[in-house]
Amino acid sequence: MTEGSRKKILIVIFTINKIKLMQAKTFLCLSGILVSFYAAGCNNNVSASTETAETVINVDTTKFPPVETRNANADYSPAFKGQTRIAGVKTTTAYKVDKIAEKIGRPWAVIPMPDGKLLITEKKGFMLIHNADGTFAKKITGFPEVDAGGQGGLLDVALDPDFSKNKMIYWSFSEKYGKGNLMAVAKGRLNEDASKVENPVVIFRATPALSSSLHFGSRLIFDKDGNLFVGTGERSVSEGRPQAQLLNSGLGKIFKITKEGKAAPGNPFLKDANAMPEIYAYGIRNAQSLDIHPVTGELWEAEFGPRGGDELNIIKAGKNYGWPVITYGLEYSGQKIGAAIQQKAGMEQPIYYWDPVLSPSGMVFYKGNTIPEWKNNLFICGLNSIHIARLVIVNNKVVGEEKLLEDKKERFRDVAYNNGMLYTVTDDGNLYRISKKL
Ligand SMILES: [Ca+2]
């Protein structure tokens, strides 16, 4: 962001605070004009003008240095200013962090249910329901066997958009298959007392199977049309890595499938006879973070880089996200990867990257207004980095970064939003609630 555009933002904030006193109808009319004014003065392309003015209220991106102060692993330069090590921000609204459950094993995912309870997956192959206050409610069994070990197990879960009526749930897991294993997606119906999943059936497999306990991805998220986005990895073995670039392989991809596991209508490679029709985007290393932006409706993804080069991407149909051809990271040995290039025509740039790494696991947009400065901010769990990254985003660019919950010194595995609060689960088996201090 340029200095000039920052000033314009501040003018917009000031004006909006003043006009909050006006009648709602007048406010709506004026804010449209103000947003247009801001958009016109900004160097960035504005794809979602309604996002802009609201997002930056109370966020001052001029006070603090970048939160990352360590040396980078690679000596690569970003493709554009602000692609890494953005200015630091600090939340000014008072909030509290409560540990509301502990000793819940190895949780991998947490999502809210329509009644406010939390559905938590457990890597070993079952799920738990906890009440909103953290107390244990149910253990759900009946899932097909998982190939546990390493990064494998029962991984993500998503509720059917019509869950209240049909009680269908979808989950991803590592499955023994052929001579190896792979990431599979299954669905089943939660029974009446929510203790068992009925009629589980695998609807999709990210073939081919390889022998590896790593890089299964995965995340699941429904789009507004009721199709399911699925992110997976390239299995972190030499045989799998180059397949991230191959459209006839299910490794290192983002898929879009129907509730039956078929290619979603409109998928970008439906007419390519050599491509898996379920592929939505490719060139992915290991996607463990997906969410849909609450204003733009676009799919956002975070993925693990190797040593350095963790990425935040906006996933668009048919696009190539570059792995392993372009990357801001190095091999774990310190060697350069491939031709050691970071940009290439026809390959998408991450909108943000980390070196040293964040190790991004689950992520979620803060979709409410309870903590106003967090509205539409992105919260990403860090594993090795033992914090939750808060990213302030304006016009699809990261403009501020904050480290949250550093004092817990835990590996954050997944984070969910519900009713103005965030819930996060850790590898130590703790469930935390982050809420506004009243
Ligand atoms: Ca990439």
C-alpha cells in the first residue's frame, strides 16, 4: 500500500465514524460513495469494494515493525512489496483467552454446529462433540479405519449445508489403498443421538496411492452452491512431488466435487480428456488451510512450504500455484529447489508468504463484528511457529500481521469462528475460546 492510499483510508475511517451518527439510510448511500472514493485512489485492483472501508476501521498499520525479525532461510526477493514481512498490528479491543477443555487427545479439526456445539475430529479415527462452554457432550464412532501415523488419521470434517435437515457429515482421512495410502473423502449420516455415523461411504480418493505418512492435506469446505472444495498434498516423497504439476494425478491439488464425489459442474478441466475432472487448481504442496472470504466469496488457501516459503493463496479455477517449479523456500537440507526460481509466467504468486515458516494448519475468517477490528481478518493456526497469525487484509492484500496466543507455546491445529468468538484446538489436546472481554 502506498503512503497516499493510507492517508485516504484514514480519511475514510474518520468520515465513517462521523457519519455513524446519521440516519442509516443516508449512511448506506454515503458509504457507497466513500468506498468508491477510496477504491479510485488506491493503486490496487479492487475486486470487492464493499470490503475496503469497513475492514480498516481501527487498524493502524504504521506503528509497529513486522512481527518476523529472524533471518530468512532463502535470499529470495518478493515479487511485490508487502508479499512478506508486512507491518505489525496489535489488537486494541480487550479480549480473553479461556482454556475450556483439555486432554482431548489429538484433535485435528474443529467446526461449529448449528446449535452452537463444536464438532472436533480426533486423528485416531473418531469425533467428539463439545458444548459451546467446552464441556464434553458426545463421542461419535462408526468411521472407516484410518491409516494413522505421521500426518495421517481422521483429518477434516464439514457439515452438509442442509445438515439441520439431513444430518450428513463429510470427512477426509488417510486411507490404506492398493499398495500404499491416500487422502480420501467420505460421507455419512449422524444418527439420532449423535453417537454414531451411519452408512459411511467413500465418495472421493486423491489417487494415486503412494507409501507415505506425510502431506495428505487436507481441508474440506462447501461453497455457496453446495459443492465441496477439497485440498490435498503431494505426499512429500520424490515420486509425488512432480505430480503436483500433472493434471492426471490427484496429488498436490485443490478439487471441487459434488456431494456424491463427482466433478463439480463448471470445473476447469472437464473438457481435457487427460485431466482428472475433479481438479479445480494445481501446483499445491500441502494444503491444510481453506476458507471462503466472507465478502468476496473467493476460496483462500494456506499451504506448507519446505524450509521457508509457506504461502497464502487465493485459489482460482484452473490456475497453477507453482509447486515445485516456483517456491520461496529451500529443501530441508538447505539446497535450492529445482531451478531456484520464484516467479514464472502462467504460475500464480502467493498473496503472502513466510520465511521462516508459519507451518499453517487450519484457518478461518472472522466473519462477525463483535470485535470490530477483526471483521474479515484471517486467523491461521501455526504449528512449528506456536502462535495464531492474525492477518488484516484490504483489497486482497495483507496489510498487517499480529501473533496471537504466543504465551501458550502450543502447536495450533485448527481454528473455528462462531458467534463472535474463535475456538482453537492444539496438538496438546487443549480447546481454547477467544472472546471479547465484557
Ligand atoms: Ca505456490
